[in-house]
Amino acid sequence: MEARLLPKLTPVLPGDKNAIEVCALLHPFTFEQLSLPACKKHKVKAELATVEKADAVTDSFARVNFHPECEAAVNEQINIEYAVSYVYHALYSYFDRDNVALRGFAKYFKVTEQDIANIVAQWTGIPVEKVSSDETERLIKMEEVLHGRVIGQEEAVSAISRAIRRARVGLKSPSRPIASFIFAGPTGVGKSELAKTLANYYFGSEEAMVRLDMSEFMERHTVSKLIGSPPGYVGYSEGGQLTEAVRRRPYTVVLFDEIEKAHPDVFNMMLQILEDGRLTDSKGRTVDFKNTLIIMTSNSLVGEELKSYFRPEFLNRLDEIIVFRQLTKKEVKQIADIFLKDVFKRAQEKGIKIEVTDKFKDRLVDEGFNPTYGARPLRRAIMRLIEDCLAERILTGDIKDGDVVIMDVDPDGSIAVLAGDKKMRTAIDATPAGIA
């Protein structure tokens, strides 16, 4: 409905009871449509209980995320034939296209409540699956899963895991975000990586994360980009970078990177998000933040510096302030294994298998360990000692598709590349000038 009509008209949203009454009235017609030859061909069968469950699921979850196509369908008053066709195609896409029986040898596939929940989850990006025994075990062992990608930082991983368990079983405050944290610590110790891992673990994908670099909001006039430009200004129709992203995907991780660089007006705006779990954009729409996880990172402020920089009413609304410590050499060696797996996977896609010796791995750790810069020097060492070397050999034809490449270190300290019966030496022997 247009905003100018809201003061004159009262919107009416039918509840579950009204929707079920409508389903009962349309029951004969609905199942007449669902008994079309196309439905019989693909052996799809629904029951009235499934329709009622579908209404309950969509009322609980789909209404949170107003898709543009759904809004257009309501405005144009799409008739019941189109609605039935839309449901049929959604159900059809859920089954095998080759008409292979996926659920035993029943004459008809039975559409269950879980099927409806899965379809709604695909449309909205909202996890609506029940807490099964498998998921319960995953939640209990969440620390182990997160430590698969985030090495060390036990305090941070433990705090995040506790917050997720509270939210997943329904014990969190219903009027606040799932959790809100400040990750403080030196660069390259895993603050952003933990946020990515959490988005992938809890929300199903690393794309379920809104990342905002606060260096873009250092001036007062740039703060409006978060909620949208005022009427009459450029960008009013586009919406805010923060509010629009959360409105379209309400279940997400919101990462405010380097929060200390933001203008103080940003902190005033975030008070409402942290306390009430909502924010009003420039168009007057209320955006729900109750199903988001708020993470702020800081590289330069730790301990008492945080308390002197941020106002008490801001810090008092946060769940926890977590300090990340510097990485040890043993932890950097574990991170090297994770980085190497990514390199091996990319090389495998090109038909090349890479193996490294213990000497070569120790060389990587020695050159990539720097307590000040964290794990990022290790990434540069892998890029220089492995990727640059292999790229040169692939271009010269020394390494071909199907080769097994072994990376080693000679007694004189130079890097040796073994491919079949060929042994090649690389000129990359020392750390380049600049960042150690």
C-alpha cells in the first residue's frame, strides 16, 4: 500500500483463523486444481492438514521478509488459478525432474509440513527447520565446528556459541538481536573470519552477512547512507545500505568493521538496534533486527580505551566485549594447514596435485609468523612461495595437467619443485623488502 493512503485506510491482515476458514471454503476448488493431469503425472498429493500447516509456517516466517514479487502479486490481485499454479511449480521443483520415486514406491508423493517449511526457507532465507537430534548435537559441539576455521580465541568462540544456543532454543530476549559483540584485538587474528564462519554455520551461507566498512561513514553526512537518504536527495528511492539489506534478509550477521572509525552519530543510531531490535528507515518503514547477530570489530581500542572512547549507554547495551589475543607460532602452523587446503583445492580444479614436505611447511611458518600482523603475512608467504612459483612453471610448460608437484626446501635454503622426474629450483629464496 502506498504511504499516502495509510492515514486514510486501515490495513487488515488476516490471522491464522481467517486463513483456515478461507482454506475450508476453497478446499474443493483447491484440490480440484491440485488434481490436474500435470499434478497426477508428477505424483504430487496434498492434504487439507498440509494446507493449514503451510499457512502457519508462512504466517510465522514469510511475513517477516516482504519479497517484491509477493507485494506485486497482492497489489495486482492475482487470482486463485495463478496461486495454485505457483504452488504447483514450487512443489514440482522440490522433486526429481525425471519422475523417479524419491520416497519409496508410493503411488503419490505426500507433501508434508517439513516440505512446506523447506520451500519457505528457500524463498525467504530463513531457517525454519525444527531442532532435530542431529542439530542438537551440532549445537552442543558448536565450539568444535567453529574451531575448524578459527584457530585459538577460545573465549570468543565460547561466547558466540552460548549466544547461538540461547537463540536456537528460544530463550533469548524477544525484543533484542540474537547477540551483540565487540571483537577487539590486533589485526589478522580472526575477528572477521569468525563472523564469516558463524554466518556459514548458523545461517547456512557466508553470503548471509552484511559487512559495512565504517571508514565509509566517518563524516556526518555519510551516516544517512545506513538508513537511506531523506526525501528530495539523491538515493532516496534506493533505501539504506543497512536497513535495506536486513529488510530483505532478516536472518543475517551484521558486521560493522573497524567501528572506531565511524562518526559518533552512528553510535546514537545503534542504541535503538541494540535495545529494541528495530530501526526506522528514511521511508518510515520499521526494519526488524531481532533475528540478526550484531558484531563490531576494533583494531586499535582495547580495554580501558574502549570505555573512554564509547559512551556508557552504548557499551551497556552490548552483550559482551571480547578481546582477541595475538597468535602463537603453533597456532600459525595450524592456520597454515587451512590455507594450504584452499590452495590444494584450487590446484586440483586445474588437474594439478600439490604436496608439501614438513621442511617446506616450516619454511612457510617461519616467514609467515609475525605477532604484530597476525595470520596475513602467512597468506602472503603462501602466495609468494607456492602460487607465484607454480604460476611461472605452468606458463613455461614445466607443470602440466595431471602432474603431481612436490614442494621442498634444499639444504642451502632454496625452494625446490619436483614434478615427475624433473626437479626445478625457484629464484624466490628470501622474504622481499617491506612487510616481514
